[in-house]
Amino acid sequence: MYPVVDYRTLVRDTWRSLHAVTKALPSGAFPVQLRHLIDIRVSQINHCQFCLNLHRTEAERDGDTPERLDAIAGWRDSSLFTPAERSALAWAELLTQSGADGWALDGAITDMAGHFDEETICRITFAVGVINAWNRV
């Protein structure tokens, strides 16, 4: 499906700014493989086929396996993901889905703190926000 509005042309400055934020995120704070997992899972939730295809291709290019990529939607039941990846995927899901309650967010952020420092949590949170924005444009 093609966009109804040509955001890239009509609001070029905003498009470039979002692109700049996207480029700033994988600056070594967390593994690129984790970024791909987040991008894919959020895109699954938001039903953005374009982003799913794009990020799966990037993940495979960067060395992730088809087996793991096929298992992302069922990450809770798969042994293919590390505890840190599970924590980040849970956080991504909570931030993406409407109506996440405060207790769930508190538990998820506490779990994240067991795997990542505060700066990395901030970067992961921005990564979730950015892919949510891209899924919508």
C-alpha cells in the first residue's frame, strides 16, 4: 500500500529530522540486532508491512537468523532470545500498545534496569518511539 500523503515531499524538513533521529540511535548504545528486533516487533503490532520487510532485510544483512526473525511474534515462548532481548521486547510492546497500565510499565522498567543502564534504556525508548512514528507515515 502506498501512502495517501507524500510526507517526504510535503514536509521535507520534518521527514529529514525524523531520519536524523533514526540515524543517531544505533550509535553503539545497544546492539544493532536488538534494534532490528524492536523495529520488527513494533511493526508487527502496528501492521506496517513496508517496515516489516525493510527491517527483516536489514536484520538478515546484519547477521540475524531467519529462525529468530520468524519467532519474534512469539518471543515469550521462544528460547532463541536472551533475557535482555526479552526485556526490551516487552518494553517495546508496552510502549506501543495503547492503554498500558502503570503497574505493567513499572515492572517492565525495573526489568529493563536489570539488563541496561539508564542511557541505554533511554535510547531503546527513543527507538521504540521512532519506529512507531515511521509506522504511521
